[in-house]
Amino acid sequence: MPQKWMYLLTGEIVHENFIQLHNWDIELEYPWMPWGDAPETNPYYFSCEDRENLEVLRYEGSIINGFPVRNLTERHIVEREQVLILLVDRHTGSAGDAFADLAFNVENTLVIGQNTAGVLISDMAYPLLRMPNSGIPFSLGRSIHLHPQGHFAEGVGFQPDVWVTGDALEAAIAMLANG
């Protein structure tokens, strides 16, 4: 989902900064889809056009010790004239952490706030199972993300460009007002 958000924002494919080790095949048929197949009800809905434009994100990987591994592509910075200001704090986690990771690869991005939550070691895409009696959806992580040393630490998160104690939005507005 963060790649889709970034694609919709920039109009370009922005690759993440990690290698992804899957613990099962990404093409697994999911037994339950709670939101249906409509953009109004499904936050994970991809139109045919989105799927075609983002197909490059589904590149072939390698098999290491029986696990499919999605390899990093050559890193490049996406050129962008507009400024992207990203506000983060300890409540920015999971997909928010992943979006912050993508922002490191977009030119003219300023990250303001505090360290993100640092919960990006695994992902689940969307709930795959549900409890038999209550029907409550749940999932287990399906992959592990391996980052370059020093780039990301689980539980520590990503460090902002500008550290703010307090309200990051107020700080960003004050910075913009002062040029």
C-alpha cells in the first residue's frame, strides 16, 4: 500500500530500501477477503490501471534456503520539484514506517517530528484468517524486511531530518512561515 500511496503522490515508482524474505508464496490464494472487491469498501483495492503501472514492483526474486526473496533493485532517487513534508512520530508505524522509508528515495523531501515506531520487520498485507467463533480477522506476518545496517532498527524506527519535541505540524507551519 505505501508504494501505491507514493505512486499516486509522485506519479513514479519509488522502491523501498530493504530486501524482503517471504515465508510463503506471495501468490497464495487468500481464503477470506473482508472488504469485498470495490474501491469504496476495500482500502487495498487496485484498479487494472494501478496494477499495470505498479507491475514493476512484482519483480522476480531468488530462492534462498527454500524462501522466496525479493531483491532490491538498483536504488535511485526520484526527482521531484515539489517539496514533500512528511510528519512522523512514535505513532507512525507499519505502513507509515514503510512510507517514510520510501520518502528517503524522493528528492525534496523533509521529514519532521520524532522517530517512527519502528515496526517494519514484518508485514501481513491484509487479514488472512478469522477466529472461528467471533469472526475477528487476524493475520501473521508473511515476510521479513532486511534493511541496510544503520538505516532502520526495529523498535527505534526512522529518524526525522528535523527533530521536534511537541507538535510537528505546528513546527512545519512555523518553518514554512519563516521561509
